[in-house]
Amino acid sequence: MAGARTDLQGQRPDHQHDPHLPSGGRGYGWSLDDGHRRRSLPVAPHLPGQLPFFSAPPGAGHNPAALPEQLQVGSIRQNTSPGPHCTQVFHMRLPIRAVTPKTEFAEIIGWVHEVRDLGGLSFFLIRDRTGIIQVTIPKKKVPAEVLDTARNVSRESVVRVRGRVKAIEKAPGGREIVPEELDIISIAESPLPLDVAEKVPAEMDTRIDSRFLDVRKPRVRAIFFIRSMVTCAAMEFLASRGCINITTPKIVAAATEGGTELFPIAYFEKEAFMNQSPQLYKQMMMAAGFEAVFEIGPIFRAEEHNTIRHLNEATSLDVEVSFADHNDVMDLLEDLIVHVYGCVRETCADQIAELGVDLTVPAKPFPRIPYTEAIDIANRAVEEKLSFGDDLSPAAERAIGDVIGQHYFIVDWPTDIRPYYAMPYPDRPEFCKAFDLMHPRMELSSGAQRIHDHDLLVARIRAKGLSPESFEFYLRTFRYGMPPHAGWGLGIERLVMTMLDLSNIREAVLFPRDRHRLMP
RNA sequence: GCCCAGGUAGUGUAGUGGCCUAUCAUGACGGCCUGUCACGCCGUCGACACGGAUUCGAAUUCCGUCCUGGGCGCCA
């Protein structure tokens, strides 16, 4: 490992700082093992259990006790566990956000966000995922090595800065570091494939080509921090409601539901497909007696669509609950949406501010509009009139969304345009207990009470022109005691997209898979 | 699958037959500058997707290829 040392670090006398790696057994080369540094560093910047950058800012009135009861589930909101966003897992350096005007001395590691050279004075903005800090270099006052390194550093290089913190009104965050040491840990090539400082915009295509750089932008990173909170909050919420977290196969034998196109793959000597939905498997877990399950996982659709709201690989949050009907699971879905919005609002204030969105928690209950009424509303607004049995066009969805102006359900769909497993109303079988959850912009989720009667299910499969034989692995679970059940599937990307008012669904996924893109 | 729009320095753009060895911004490089915060100023560098055609002359028109964006369809 010692041989790996490069001349970038050559001038540094302190061997314990070798950034090249975890020297054997003791963890990180940067661990705070030097007596002097231990003394000079501020008191532990990480309060136990604190989420350094997800916690609400001081004075923001973070008071879980004041929240409506339905929002007070679990620990994420209350910051009692480190959680997935905690920066304090490693102690190689101080997270930039933890450097305050009161900090005396700090060592930070981050990316060079911007450089402004004023001649005798130059400013470096150093960024990590917690924030940005200004490093000020008065050329006549810093060591010659620092000056030398500062001359050679390029934007987006990773640098280590160690120095005294000064409280300066004029500096961003009211503080800056004057370096005693400055090392280039990893030099960035130039020019950059896109401008991380966001002075010049980049097209989505360029951005995805260099997604690792694109997500360095604080604005883009904020989307994914929030997405993380969305899924964490949803999981926590569902667990609190007694749902069991399951995973189901993504490689399946047959086109199980008809309808959407599947991606074929080679599975040894057999043909197989990428699964379009966990639907059949989560229903099978009702037969297994799990009573309530959820899964967050990928789904694959081989449709050649080319729109800002479709992906060929998406993330679905699927829920299935026994001894429940469509109304019960709509209530659950509504509660989940409100909970997730609430969690994001409470814990991601910085990210919301970064994105400049107005994130209001939707009010319960969401209106439940029968399909026939939805058609009427749409027909008052759109040119292309819909008739009974038509699915809603994107224009119709938007027209209804404009009228309703908030999240809403469309209920009581014609049985013919819903999947075979949707439960028809016994007294009017042309309608079924299916629903869609709509955001004013688009569909977020669809679900239904399912058919739990074997023979009725077989009849419905036949009526759809499908063959019950190819569903035997599924149908047999209905012959040994299948409870009544209901459930839904929710598109995570669409949830994030509508929550943050993103113009393109690709913004809500790190590495989108669409009609043309397979890399990176 | 159908339709529409597009491809110009690393990035984002202007440019609809000669005014273009191509505009502006950002960037990189060099120089000046001690409180910037999209720092400022001076200078330099860097591009017309590919192939063919029309024309005295093509970034610009036409044809083909490749690539891209979007709408619709499709999408429980």
C-alpha cells in the first residue's frame, strides 16, 4: 500500500494521513488517532441519533408530539435512530454541515465545487453531501505547499482541507476555513462532461450519460435524498400497520397477466421473462396466511413508449391485505400518502428548499369518484369524447385533475377494462371493486379487491381470452383456503415525480431504463 | 407502432443559401486583481452527427444512415 503513495501527497509529513487506504486492521487512514488532532477537533459533531442534515433546522418547530396521530408512526420522524442518511458512520472527517461559526478547527474532505481567484485571495467552495463550505486562501498567509496545491487543483477534484475555522458574516453559512493543510486526494479531469455548479444547464441525455456527476448537483441529490425518505417512510408505515416485507421473483416463467409486453430472457435451457408485477405472488402470500404483505421492488414493462411518465424498469410499492376490501386498502393507501408527505415535509426541509417546491401534505379523505362520473367530467373538458368502457386518456386524466385539484380515487371501474383478478360487484357484475389513485397530473396507483373464489377467477381468466392452465401455479393457491383480500401497486417514481413537481420521470430514478437507454 | 421536432466547441445556445475560417454564455489555459459568492477585467483555445446530391457557393436545401427529445397509441 505504501508504494501506492503518489506525489500528490508527497509533501505531507504525517504518514497517518495516507489517504490511500485503510491501513490494515484499524479502519481508515484518517481515523482521529493523533493526539493533537483529537484535542483540536470540536466536540463530537454528531449528537447520538441526530440526523445531521435531515433534521429540521433549529427553530423549525420540530415537535412530533404536535403531529396528528396518524403521522406519528415509528422512528424516522422522531430521529431516534441513525437511519440510512446518517453521515456519522465514518469518522474520517467532519461533515461540512457540522462545521459552524463556533467550530474552532476542522478537517473536511469534499469536492471542489467552485474556485474564485481574486489575486492575493482565492476562494474555494468545497462540497460534500451535507453542504458547501468556503475555504479562503490569503496567499501571503498560508503555507507554500497549500498555495502550490491550490494552483494545481481542478474543479470536482476531491480534496482534504485542514485548518482553522473563522466566523465570517460574509461567508456562506457564516464560516470559512483558512487551510493549514490542503491535499488533492483525487484529481478530476478537465473539462468536465457537465457543469456541476449549474451555471450552464445540461440536457437530460447528457446528464444521464454522466449521472454520477449530475447527482453531485445539490438540486439533483436532493431528489434522491427525498426519494430515500419516501421509501423508508413507506416501509416504516406499512410495517407499523402489520405488513410483512417480502420479496418475490423478478424472473418468471410465463406472461402471467396478459396485457403488457414482457422482456424475454434466457434462463439456462428455458425461456423466461422479467416480471411485470408482483401481483400473483403477493396474492399467493394471502393463501400462505401472511395476511398483510408489502414489497418495494423493480417491475419491467417492454412497452415501446417514449414519454415523460413511463419507464421500462420502474419501482413498484405493492401491498396486499387479507380480510380487507377495496375500501380498506384505499384507506390504507390514503394514510400512506399522507404519512409519506408528512415525513418528507418534516425531515427534508433543506432538500425541499433546495428544490424550491411547495410541498403541502394532501388532505384526507381523498375524493372517491365513480368511473362513470369521471368520464362525464372529462367529457366536459376534452375534445375526444370518451364513452363507457374507454380507459382514461392522458388528456382526460389531466382534465379531471384540474377539476378535482388534489389527490383522488377513481372507483367502480367497468369489469371489462380491469384485470381478471378484480372482484366484480355481486349485484352489478359489469362494475368491479377496482380503483386508481390519481394525482392531478397522472395515475399513481391502481388496486382492487381481488377475486378469492377459484371458479369465478377461472371464469374471468377465460373471459379475458387467457388460458387457466398457464396460471395453475397461481390458481392452485385458491383451492386450499384463500381469504378475501385486496391490494394495490404504487409507482414510486411517479410518487416522487408528482410530489416534487418534476417534469420528467427520469428525474426520479438514478439510472433510467427507457426505450433507448441501457447504459449506464 | 404512428406523428412531430431536433443533432453546431466539454456543456448550454445563436445562426433558414454568400454578411460564417460560425454568435453568446459557461469552461480550459495565460495575465491583472485581498472579501468573492454566477467575482470582475484583458488575451488565447475549442464545434457545424455521418455519407451522398443540388448549387458558382451549403451549418442552412434535398436524399439516405445513425442518434436524440416529445406527443399519441400501447401500458392491470
